[in-house]
Amino acid sequence: MFATPVKEKLTVLVIERQALLAKAICQLIAEDDDLLVAGSADKVDPQAIAALAPRLIILDADDSISNLTALVADCKRAVPSAHVCVFSEFLNSDVLLRALSAGADAYIMKDISPAEMLGSIKTVAQGNFYADPRLSGVVLRQRAQRRERDIAELSPRETEVVRLIAQGLSNKEISQRLLLSDKTIKNHVSSIFSKLHMTARTQVAIHAIRSGFA
């Protein structure tokens, strides 16, 4: 008889300056079958975070809004694979965009329900970005503006190369299609990666399809 595999729980580190709120969040996490409290702290300590190696970090940002970028960066450096969820009482689009630019994976408001809190954590754990619905329009507009800006920066030839990448063609196949040297295509691809802030052909292909020019 085969043993039933044990599902690995998502380890969560809670960094919250308010002790009562931190305790409530830890209790909420502990009561969920899919989650496990990795620890709790009232400030960011990179060494302690690295030692605990959580898969997800809930980061209170209210006391350090001006230092948000550095705090998120410290968490990411301590555990590069960890998801960082900024936890705030400020329903403020500027703070949200600052969290996004800092590399945060979520922007969670402190006035949401326990069920919404758990739902947002699990959304992020699955590799998705989460922003409070009251601010989600800001995220969509910001992403749309960035897509438009990125696309505008591509030359006509680079746009053509992107379309062919999205069709699954290799550099060699693209050079044959466009009657250009392999080196020229390689240079175009490097430029595309740089302008779109990407590192893989699959990212470029997905970007092209979502942006509607593939």
C-alpha cells in the first residue's frame, strides 16, 4: 500500500511592527492547512530572514514608506525566491506603484477580511501578482502604459523580429526569413531584450501576444 504524499506547506514570515496585529496574522496563518508560520518580527533583519528562508514575506510598510524600496530589496536579497507582500493601511496609488517598482509581489490593505487575506497570500504563492481591488485599476493602467512605451521604443525591424520570435522561429530561421546575417539578428534580439527588460524568448513571445502585435 502506497503512502499518501504529504503536501508541503507554504512558509510565511510576518514582519509587522504592531504586536497585536502580528499575533492575529500568525494565528490566521496557523489555522490554515496550506500555510505555516515561519516566524514573526517587528522589523527587517536580512540575516534572520535568510536563516528562516520563508517562501512568502508579509512586510509592514506603514512605518517606513519612504524606505519601502530598500526594505523590499533587503527581503529579496535575503531570500531571492521569496514572494514579498507589502502590507499597508494606506489606500494610496503612489505607495502601490512604489511597491511595484521595488519588486513587491503584492499590495495588501490592512482593512481586508481574514478570508481575503488568506486568498491574497495564496494568489501570490501561485506566482501571481495581487493588488487590492480598489487600486487594481492603477496597476492595469501602469502596465498598459509601460507596454505602449516599450513597444514604441522598438524599431520597425525589431518589431518584425519580435513577431517572428512569437511564431517560434529561431535566430537562424529569422535571418533566413529576413535575408539578414545571423549576427545582425542576434544584435536585434539583444536590443529587444534590453528595451523590453526581458531575458528569455518566451517572455518576448508572451509579451508580443498580449500586446496584440504578434
